[in-house]
Amino acid sequence: MKRLLKFNRLSWKIKLGLSVSVLWLLYWVVTGVREEALLWGLIFGAFPLFVVWVSWMIAAGPRKSKEAAAAENIVARQQAGFKERRAYERIEYPPDRRPRLKFDRHELAVINISERGLKLFNPEKLSFDYITDGEAVLLSSKQIAVNGKVAWSLNKEVGIVLDPIPKSVIDDEKDFLAGGKR
């Protein structure tokens, strides 16, 4: 039963390759039995398959992407209770109440903010290196000018290192989120 479950998880290409391999081996084994030369049937059936599959496995190698490895690392840190040490406190926004950052003709949601950076939600995976003349309208109705550089990009999130945001703006935003006052 477990083997059947593992087989169902394989891609269609691998399933096709396995099916063709089994048919090839069966053909040569049946041909070898008919001609009373089973050894030759196994040699012509199994040896080419072994060579093809081993060379393919070596050529394909591990297919773990950098993005998947980084995501696994983040999950492992969260599960281990790893507490990050940051120079600046971050304010996390709930998914239904996120401020917007507007730059050029794009608009991205702000996931979190600190005095030196923003984490943005980038569902279209826009490619950019710098944000100049951007503007973020925070939930506390404060508007901040955003000039920064992309520090990292992972999945559909982007980290931006900014020119410093005044601590008073961050404190006002924290107060607004805590008390919901306007």
C-alpha cells in the first residue's frame, strides 16, 4: 500500500518512464523465455534499463530549489522557538488590515514595518532592485516617503531596506494597532 502511495506522488513523466521500463523488461524476459535463453532476455532487458536509470538519476541530482530550502529553514526556526535578534522592533500587520505602498504604477501590501525596513507582499513577483519616490499610507493615516533597496526576495515576499523612518511614526502606528484609535 505504501508503495502505491509513493507511486501516486510521482510526476507523470516519471510514471511514463517507469511504465516504459517495465514493458521493455517484460518484453525481453518473455522473448528470452520463448527462445529458452532467459539469461539473454534479462541481459538485454535489465542492463539497458539499469544504465539509463542510473545515468538519469546522476544527471538529475537533487532538485531542491534555494527557495524551498530557505522556506524549510524558516519553518524549522519557527518550530524550534528561535527568537530573532533585531536592531529594530517590527510591527506585524494582520492580513485584512495592511497599509499600501505605492511606487511607479505598482501597489503592494505592507506585511510588517520597522524603522529601517518593510516586508512587502508581492503576489505578482514583480522584479525590482530599488524603490524611489514611493509612498506608504499607514493605518494611522501617516504618510511616509519610501526610498530603499531590495534586501531579499522569497516566495511572494520582498524585504526592503529603507532610509530611516522616525521612531515617532512607528510608535503612532503601534498605538493605533493596539488601541484602534483614529
